[in-house]
Amino acid sequence: MGVPLALRNLIHEPSKLILQIVGIAATLALIALLLGLREGMFTSLTAYINNTGADLVISQLGVKGFFSSNSAIPTALHEQLESNDSISEVRHIIVADVIFTQQSAKTPILLIGYNIDSAIGGPWNISEGRAVEGDDEILLDTWLAWRSNIKLGDAVSILGQDFMVVGLTRETSSWMSPYVFISQQAAETILQQPQTASFFLLNLKDTANANQVAQEIEAEFDGVSALTPDEMAAADRRVLATVLDAPINIMLFISTAIGIAVMGIITYGNIQARLQEYSVLKAIGANNAWLAWLVSRETLYRTGLGFIVGTGLAYLVAGLIMRAMPQFTIIIEPKMMFFVAIVALIMSLLAALLPIRQIAHIDPAKVFNQ
């Protein structure tokens, strides 16, 4: 069985083909990395609220997201919420934006005070050490500890109070600020906010309907909002999207335009180098439609190989970036790569348009007379 003409044209010059594939792969990998970075930022931003294990979150009225604005609620609401027959457990947390200072480095952090007995609202992934057991202990994010050269057993100061680092956490490094965990009592003391909570975390009984309970709470208590963790995460994502989507979309547009240009130049250059061959094909009866399909197949084959290499390159570079800069999370999912494949297909077809028009105007007689 013979090799199809389109494939034979591709492998005729292997070194040139490799360079062309690398160029296409780099473009597609860049698109995948931008999409993965965007998804990673959204995921890291909502990681805490998605891992609380709560069915409902009670916040100050008007506060829809975890990062959107500050929330302050009297802890006296605790007992009143417990009296609701649909609620099985009530816990509250204290959240505050704080500047963490270590030597000369200053880093904004999100300080979270939680009930260390129930562990609700605490860290969900302790990679080293143990959980907080006392009011003078603290858990740091792994990246924050690495950046500040802090190890287990070291002492750190938060708002003038010393804490001993007893554990390091992962998945707690939002691009905005890493999370730091201490006991609820310690947070009340250093923040000077006695009898004040930022959020209440509620677990409901199996028979309870979350939306119905939320409506009951908002109707019964003034000045509070009751939301599911998904609703709070969605609010935070919307806030981030207003800041992030525009620059990411511009970079994606530029990357796509570059990809179309690269593919177009490659296809155009290949046709210029083989004008004599295409002229011979036209002279022996090949029509413009067949030649257009030949060029399109060559472009699709080349793009397909570039997509395969680009996928591997995207995963490799994403891993290297997260290893070198753990504060960034890049999430590349199969559905995302399917989208990149669709983009690559459109790019390859657009890139073939101009060269196809060039072939249509080839005059075999003129080429033979040269």
C-alpha cells in the first residue's frame, strides 16, 4: 500500500517538519497554559469555601462571597441557630486580611481562626506536621513557609503574638494570598474581636432542604445572608472574572492570531517550495478542489501532530511552573484540551485559505516555461 500524497509531502523533509510541529505545538501549549492558569486561579480562590464541608454559610447581610468584602456577625447568633430543627451542627470562623512579616519580607495572608475541636473550617490538606492543638500554634501554607524559609517548630509572629509552626498545608495558596490557620480563641485575641464571627458554617440534617433553611434563617434573623458554598464560590469567581477575564482573553486572542500566522506561513512556504509539483498535478488533470483538499489535509496532519506535542508540552511546562512557583496553580483538564483541539482545527483551516487561493491561480504552462 502506498503512502498518501499528503503524508508523503509532510515527511519529505523531516527536519523541516519537526521545526514546523514545534512551532505549532508551542502556540497551542501557550493557549492551553493560559486557560489552565485561569482555571487554576479560580480553583485556588474558591478552594477554602469548597472544602469547609458546610451545607450553608451565614454571612453579614450583603456579603455574597468569601473574598468580596468583610463580614462581622455577633457570636450570640450561635445558640439561636442551634435551636433550628433542620440544623445538625453550627460552627463559626474568624477571617481577616493580615500582613505577614518575616525578616524584611512582607506578604498579605488570609488569617483563619477555626474551632480546633471540631476542625470544621480548618485545613483540609496537611502535608507535614499536625493540626493545631493549642492557642499558641499555627499552620502555614507550604509555599509561604518555603518563601519565608520557615520550618516546622519555628516561631512566627502574627500581630505581635508568637506562634509555633506545627504543620504545613497544601492547596491553600491562593494567587491573592495564602491561608494561615490558628485557633478561634487566638484569632479573637489578636484581632481584638471578642464575641464576633466572620461566618457561621452550618451542617444540615439529611432530611433538610438547604434553600428552604436559608430562606427561614434570612426571614428570622435581621442583617444576615444564608448561602450555599457553591453560591459563595460563584460570587468570588464573578469578582475575579471582572479583573482577570479581559487580559486573559486578550492574550488568548493574540496567541490564536500568532498561531494562524505561523500555520499560514508554514503552509504558504511549503506551497512556494513545491509550485512545480502542484503545476504538474494540474497539468495531468488535478482540479483546484482536489488540490485544495490536498493542502488542507497536509495542514490538518501537521496541526494534529502539533496538537499532540503541544498537549504534552503544556502538561510539562505547567508542572515545572507549579514546582518553581507553588503560589500558582495551573489546571489543564481533558475538556480544556478538547477546546484547544477545536481552536487548532479552526486555525489550521483559516491558515490554509490563502495558500489554497494561490494554488487556484497556478498556470502550469507558465511554470513549465520558467
